[in-house]
Amino acid sequence: MTHTPAPWLYARVDETTEAIVTDEGDSICDVRGASAADLSLIANAPALLAALRALMSLDVKGHALADRLQFSDSGRALLDQCRAAIARATYTPEN
């Protein structure tokens, strides 16, 4: 299962409803009462996920950046954080 393709946008649907929508106007989620910072984060989640995935697959001089980061404790910790964030962002609960 995949998420709704980007771009996502904030939209005031009517006087009482705010939502994150696709660029075609299809509603993704109701965000009534969310802060501006939360709205920005939600709307940009697909771009953030794509950037993180690209970073994790980046090659530097023919070697995976992830392989190079494995050489330090801080690098391994950062890789673990990136992998965990991707896993949380792409988790689909079983019914």
C-alpha cells in the first residue's frame, strides 16, 4: 500500500473545515484546529519521505553513503533514526 501521491496542500474547505488535499482537490485528511507548523509538516510529509529515501540510497564516489556512515557511532545512530522514520512513515497496520 502506498500513500496518496504528492503534492499535498492545505485548504480551507468551508467555514468550519480545514483539510490537507491533493493538487486535484481530493481530501487526504481533516486538520481542523491544527497549528500552521503542523499543517506545513503534514502537507510536506511526502516530500520529506522522498528526500529521506533518496539520502539513504545516495552513492558517494561509487560507495553507498550508508556504508560510509557505518564507521562511526554517530553515523550508525543517524542511519538507525532514518530507517526508523521511513518505517514509521510507511507502516500500514494489519486489519
